[in-house]
Amino acid sequence: MRSLLAPLILAVTATLAGCSDQGSPEQVADAFADAYFRRADQEKAKEYTALGATEMLDRELREVAGLRREGYGPTEAGVDVEVRRGASSKRDQRVRFPYEIVVKSGGTSTTRDADIELATIHGAWKVVRVGLKQR
């Protein structure tokens, strides 16, 4: 019995150690940025949000509902988007990440700066605010 228990404990410990950063602020911010900026998928991006960020996405989804019903979805946008995360900063109980968003379409490129702020909501990191400005 003892010989069977040791490998089981080792396997469970290794699994838990491997999952320790699942849902870290960096991972949540990156997953949100990938869904929202790179794939233009507000529904998927909503999975990573709470509070004001969720309200922002709900507004956007209402605005594009007609286009989506006509079959124009995120994959039809036809643009190449590069997303680069900068160094984090902390403010009270929140973590902020700057992102550089480069959109390439038709031989031109546009760069925007995004500021993504996360907070712990019910024990999980969530994007709560998104700021975006054109360069």
C-alpha cells in the first residue's frame, strides 16, 4: 500500500505545481488580448472580464449584432494583428499591463496602446478595465 501511495502523491503534487499559474494575471491579460485584439472575438474575450470591461464588451456586441447575423464574424476581418505585452505595474489590489497593438491591413499599419487592468473577482483574476488610444 505504501509503495502505491508515494507515486500517487508525487503525481498529484506535480499536477498541482504545473497548474499554479493557471489564471495568473499575465495569462488572463494575454488570453483577453488575444481574443479581443488579435481575433476580434468579443464573446471569447468576455470570458476573461468583469465589471466595466464586461459592460464595454456587451455594448460592442450589441453594436455588431447586425453584422454578425449577416455572417460577418471575427474571422472575416482579414487583418494581421500583433500584440505585445509590456511590464506590469500594481495599483492597490489591481495589476495593469500595457500592450502595443499593431494592426496591418492593405499594406498599412496602425499602432495603438492598450492599458489592461485586472483585479481579483471571486478568487480569479479578471480584466476590469481596458483603455485604448491611437498613436
